[in-house]
Amino acid sequence: MVGLLTKDQPVACRRAVAMTGRNETVRMSLHEKIEGDGLTADQASAVFQEEVVRYRHMLAHQPQWIKQDVERPQIRHCR
């Protein structure tokens, strides 16, 4: 499990939505790498964890305007 590096609920909600989408993208690309490059389960897990942490750090260092509670219907009601 990877934390979102914030206790601010609106920011955490937006990051969670972004992380979920990114995780699915990485997961799907790993299936291709496992088949094409012959990655082991441990190697795939390590690659996935590295990518998730890298993306989380990128989100945590976004400009201040991204952290503002901008009204976006698809994530506004995240709890």
C-alpha cells in the first residue's frame, strides 16, 4: 500500500482518483512485459511498486493550483 502524502481530504481524493487510473495503466503494461520480456512475479511487483511511488511523488509536487479544491463533478463526492 502506498500513502497519498496528504491529510487534506479534497487533495487526497484527487490524488486517489489519479493514482487509480495510473495504477490500471501500469498494471496493463506489466501484463505485456510479463509475456514479452518474461518478467517474474517478483520483478513485476517491484516494477509496479516503483512506478506507483514515482507517480505519487510527482502528484505530491504538482503546482499549487492543482491542490486547490476546484469543482470537478467526477471527483467532488469522493469520501
